[in-house]
Amino acid sequence: MTTDMTPLGSIDMKPRSRVLAVILILALIPALIPALILTAAVPARAIEVQRVISPGGIEAWLVEDHSNPIITLDLVFRGGAALDPAGKEGLANLVSALIDEGAGELDSQAFQGRLAELSISLSFSAGRDTFSGEMMTLTENREVAFELLRLALTEARFDEEPVTRIGSQILAGLARDSQNPRSIVGRTMSKVLFPEHAYGRPVSGTTATVPAITAAEMRRFVAERFARDVMVIGVVGDIAAEELARRLDQTFLGLPAAAAPMEVAETTPVAQGGVVVIERDMPQSIVAFGHAGIARDDPDYYAAYVVNYILGGGGFTSRLYAEVREKRGLAYSVYSYLNPLQSAALVMGGVATQNERVAESLELIRAEWRRMAEAGPSETELRNAKTYLTGSFPLRFTSSARISGMLAGMQLHDLGIDYLERRNGFIEAVTLEDARRVAARLYDPDKLTVVVIGRPDGITATRPAPPLDG
């Protein structure tokens, strides 16, 4: 299930420029659209992942596809916005919006113009635990594309004009978010769950912190955080392993060998139950709920993944959907999802419904939470969930960008280069005993923390709403 209600992302301040490059590729070469679509019918085992190590020791995982002349690269640095210094929240996000706004001898206009001229897509984003980049280029323009990526990572300019312009865009986005109910619910939930931890602070910063960030601080961020020992790379497309090895050195060898020391303290979310109500004149209420979850590297993770699919992650087939939407028509959608962060883990969910139906919806959600904890799934539910989760896995390979992102994620989480072959085996191995044991471990309706925005009838706040930074 998507995590659109959790405040773990960042504001993308340049969607137009990033989308334009992709549109240009498609407009210039409509016959090459299949390059963006790797057939969903191909099973995971048919995708051959190669480990490429450059002469300089830089590693990338590669899936070669020479059927069309496009190359996609995903790059992830460990360490994200949770490392922003107190009072400088939004630093990682601001850097992500500015490092392709001029680098080396190219000012912002020249750099962006070069990208557009050659239909190269280059974008960056900051999450709580990572800083990511993605590049997509026609094979014939790969020389320039890799060089622009190198410049962005090693010689970003942070000139006054783009700093002022992008900063203003971010502030405008923060102003919009301050009035957006879903954003308010998400930021409030973060504050409630992590009141004294970096995860409780906004990734995109505040109206006070963003203007306080200087170009010198952004340059220091780049110098200290972009390093080869915290970097993973996934590549898909029309490039051979030998050429990729050379380009890895050309592009990334100029980065420092090691990042500055960084650590986000392990924590447990403060989720002891309770309801926070944010009063707003709205015809319907938006609700988020959750408590402590399960880590990505926990041996029980796959059992928890299957059980969550049954409870609320399976869309039209989930228990929550059946009880809240299908049987009673209380809400258009209701869902749950696992959200394992680097230093904490959550199981979360959301629902939106008319004010007079919030109480009944929450009562049903808590009842299903409890029923799953006490009895777990049925044998039929488990069998159907495993069939869907294994059968639908190849549908994740519908584009080169998704696959390159998976290659980076596999390295980030130490899943092994053969994970695509082994993943369905982890799902198949979940037994009914495992599922019921993990359900009892994972779900606790008495600790379910709820945040509601609206005028919910019959709902009484049991804890105050924390103040949100501007």
C-alpha cells in the first residue's frame, strides 16, 4: 500500500523540469517507448543481475538490455534528512533541489538547458534515511549524461539566483502544506510518534529553517555526505559491463572515499494508544493510525508482510476494505502498510470518511486489528495472499527505472544479488503458524495511535495535538 499519509517524503520542487526530459525522450523517439517497458510477463528469474566493479573499486549492479538505446541509473547515499542539524531542517531537501541547478562551469540555465537539449532526465530527492538520484538518457548522449551527473555530485555551484528561486518555491510549498489536511495529519503523526527524535522533524524544513540554510552549509553537506562508502548504484539498459565499469570511475571516483561520521539513534515510536483531533471545518475527516512495526531485517519481516497484505495492504481483498468499505460503505478507501525506517519501524494505516462515520470506521478498524492479533489469518487467506504476492511480483519489473531502483534498494538493504530469484521463496516459506505468531507479535489495538483532522462526530481527543513548526 502506498504511504501517502506518512510524512516521510520531501517536497519535489522541480517536477516540471524533471518530467519534461522524459517527455522529450518520448516525443523525439516514439518508436522507443518499449525501452521504458520491460515486459511484465518476464519472471524474476529471467532478469540477470551482474555485479560490476570498476578498476577504482566502485560497485554497481547492472541489468543489461540492448533492445533499445536507453540507460537508467539509480544512485542512493545512506543518510538523509534525519541527519539535518537542529535548526537547519530542510537542508538535505534543499540540496536535492539545487545540485542540478548549476555545476562546474555551467550556471543553472546552461546546466538545465543541456539536459533539455539532449533529453537527459536527472533528478534528486531526499528522504529521511537516504539521498537519492536518478538519471535516464539515450545511449548516444551517455557521455554528456554521466558527465552532468558527475558535475552535480562533485561541483554543484549553489549560486545566489537558484538558491533564492528554489528556496522561494520550497517556502511556497510549505505554505500550501500548512493548509493541506493530509500533510497536517502526516506531520502531526510524526510529531506524536517521535516527539524527541529526528524522525519527528519535517523533511522539507519549515518557514523558519529553510531561509536560514546557507550556500556554505550546502557545500559542506555535499563534501561530507556524498561519499563512496555510503553509496549504492543500480543500472539498467543499453550499456555493457565493461563500459559501465569505466564510467563508474569517471563519474564517482572524485567523491571522497568515506563520508563524515553520521548516526541516527535507534528509537521506538511513542505509540501507547490515544487519539489526537485537529479541528477543521471539513465535510469529511482524514485519519491516520499506527504503532510500532517490524524492522526490514527482522527474520519475521516476510511473515509480517503477508499478514499485512491480508489485513489492509491487499486493496479490494483486504479485511479492512471488506469491513469498512464493501460491507458498510463507510469510506472510499482504507488501508494499512509496513513502514520500516532505518532506526525505527512502524505499521501504519489510513482512512477518510464523513465526519459522522469516523467513530464507526475506527471501531471496525480496531476490531480487525484485534481479531488479527488474537486469531491471525485463516488458511485460505494465507494461501490466497501468497498466491497473489508471488504471482504479481513480476509486475514490478514494468520499467527500467523501477528495476534500477530495485537494484539500488537490494544493495541498500543487503538483500543479496540473487534476491530477485529468492524473494518468492521467502513468501512461500511463511506458514500458518508463522503468520499467526507474527500477527500476535505485530498488532496491538490498545497501542494504536490515531490522528484525525476534521469535525469527527463521537470522537473525543485523549491527547493534545502537538504544535507544528511553520
